Amino acid sequence: MDDDKPMIEQATDAITGATEATTKAVKSGARKVRKAAKKVAKKVTKKNATKKKATKKAAKAKKAVKKTKAAKKASKAPKKKKKAKR
């Protein structure tokens, strides 16, 4: 402790220093948390984007299969029914 400064000033300086240190620690911690959250968000959005692409491709493939099946059915000549003998 400094003998030249009064006790009140010394106490205020100590408290001020402690609050400044705490503020710095909180700010740096918040910055780290924000950074980590951004990383996670990037990973999640990439996964969702790939899932969406995959589902779109699957839907297109299903539609294509349906079209080909319908085309095959349409191309087949209708069979004539045999008349029943009496």
C-alpha cells in the first residue's frame, strides 16, 4: 500500500482495477463464445444444405421413375379381351 495516497483512494483504485479486469475477461469470453457459435452454425447449415440437396435429387429421381413407368404403360398396346363362347 502506498502511504502517500489516502486509504479511500487506494481502495477505489483496487476496486476499479478489479472491475476493469472482470470486464475484460467477460468481453474476451463472450468473443470466444461467439466465435464457437459461428463455427457450429456453419457446420449445421452446411449439413442442412446437403440434406436439402439430397432430398431434392431423390424427389427428382422419383418423378423420373414415375414418368418412365407411365410412358411404358402408355406405349403398351391395349390387349383385346376375348369374347366368351356361348
